[in-house]
Amino acid sequence: MTYESGEEIHPGDRVTYGGHAGTIELVVDGAGNPETDWYFENCGAGVMVVEPRVFGQVYIHAPHDDEDLKFVGVSTATSSPAAALPRSATQFRITGHRFVAVFA
């Protein structure tokens, strides 16, 4: 899968979506990955973008055609979806799905 600009999409990539900073959490391409099989079977191929400050997560079916998804840079050892969370956020992982609760 690629961005509209042609770069290949990888988990952990830093992106903007609709002008908001985010991270690619999953790349679902149907390659038989147990972590992404459910998404492929229920949603089809695509990518999961995590942007916890405004919309949380969004699944994009055709990232190569989505003008709102912009590649910013490759992942680094310190960047992760959790790193972008507000300090008051708590994460839970339940049956492979991530839920984020933010307390004011």
C-alpha cells in the first residue's frame, strides 16, 4: 500500500490526517497476519491511523486515493501511537483491540 504521494506505507509511520498529527497503527493487506486478519475479513485492505487528540482511530480503505492522509516521516525508536497520547490518557488492550480513555 502507498500514500497518495507514492511512498510505501509502514506501521509506525508519522502522518497527518485532515491536518492532525497521527501514526499508522496497522497496514492490512491480506497477507495472513493474525494481527490484521480480522480487519481484512471485515473491512477489506486498508490502514489504521491513530490520532488520539481529535478522532482516535480511522480505518482508510484506499490510502493511495486519500488526499487527507499525508506522509510526514518514518517511525523512530521513540515514536509510537502511545507517545502521542496526552499524559492523562490510559490505554487498555482487550482481545487485540485498543481502547483509549482520556480523563480531564
